[in-house]
Amino acid sequence: MIPVARLGDMHVCPIPGHGTSPITSASPDTKVNFLGAARVGDVCGCGAVITTGFPSIIVDNRPLAYLGSPTSHG
């Protein structure tokens, strides 16, 4: 089972100098272990936008993100 990405979970950015930063936006309505569920279009602390999620699991009209979901930074 692939873990769901949530508000505050860490993203490792492949862009040199960006390092590791948390997911900073997520669903205000859907919680996973009391934290907002991250979706495609949500943002990480380095400015990366989540670009891929589970196509069959929709949260607030967007695919649910998973830990390791690709972002606009790679």
C-alpha cells in the first residue's frame, strides 16, 4: 500500500539548494490521521506543485497525492 501525502509531510526537492520542505497546502475537509490530505495542485515549501496523484481517488475534485508524488520540480 502506498502512503497518502498529508499537510506537513516532507517533500525532498531535486532542485539543488531547495532541500527538504513540508507540504504546505492540503484539503481543509478531508483528513488522514488528523492532517489534511494533499491533492494534485497542492504546494510544497520550496514552491513545487504536486502534479500526480491516485487517478481513482478524488478529494475536493482533485486526485489524492501519495508520498513521493511527482511535482513541478521533478
